[in-house]
Amino acid sequence: MPPLRAAWWPLLLLLVGPTASQAAVQRQGPPAAVCVIAPRVEPVEEVDAFGVVPTPRPRLVMVEPLLELRIERQGRPTWQRRGTQQEPIRTPLDWPTAPIAPGELVLLRLQPRGADSDAFAHVQLAGASAERMESARRLILSLGGDGQAWLEAFEQALAASDVPLAWALLFHPDAPETPALGDIRREVISRGCSD
């Protein structure tokens, strides 16, 4: 398996004050931090992070328990869950609403446990092209329940520097629970955003 380079590790999201280019997100409040494991995202100026998802139902994996998770489409909330300090939202969480369409933009608002009531991190997800999403769908169907095939597909995606696909495969709800895949998942989660 290719080494898991630091550039492939998850991203720690820090909520910061708004800028003129971020007016659509309407960031307010004090800073909050969320370590997003999956889907794979990168930092950008307009929101805290952006990621292109190759599957329509990405599994959500964050290190921190959340007090609130909102999913917005076209500026409107379409799904929301709230936790409490005693019973926060824990991940992994299978995609809880309508699938992400090719090219569609979806905004996640994430509030970690311990954050102020108005502090959120913002993650913009975009559906990949129709061709890329169809290719990923066919690949996942071809893997079935064969743990070795899932591991090889994950390794091939890493070798091709296709980290979004590698992470989508690693954390996919249909991926089998094998010792090898489980070890990789645990390593990725345990390292969090430290690298």
C-alpha cells in the first residue's frame, strides 16, 4: 500500500470572521474547530473547506462530536440534527438526505461540542461530474463484498493521487469490515488532523 502522506490526512477546519467574498455563508460568532475526516476536503477562502465528492451519498466522519449538523441546498436548510452536551451527534453518519447530484453544491454547517451557540465551521461539497460519479458507482458495484477488492481499489486510488475517491471507498457504507480496512480507518481517525 502507498504510504499515507501527510497531505492526504484530514483537514482541521477553523471558523473565522467573515470577509466580503464570504457573504453568502454569513459566518458570525467566535471561532470553532472541526476535524473533517470524510469526505475529503481542502481549505478555501470562500468557506472553511471545499470538497468534490465522487459519490452521491458521502459518509460523514468528523473527529469531534457535534452539537449541530445542518445541510443546506441553494441557501436553504434541507436537513438538520441537534445533539446535546450529554448526547452529541457522533459520526460516522451515513448521508441523511437526498443524494448529491452531479455538479450540485451542498453546504454543511458543523457545530462541535463545546462551541458557542453561534459558532459553526462551514464545508462546501460539490457533486463530481456525472461521468466521474457514474465511474465511482460502477467501481463500487464491481467490488461487491470482496474486502481484498475494496483494499486494492483504495490503494489504486491513492497511487493515482485520487484522495477523494480513496476516502470515499475507505469510508463507504458498503465497504466490508475487514481487518486491513479497519486498521486503515482506525489509523486515519486516530491521527485526526495532527499532520
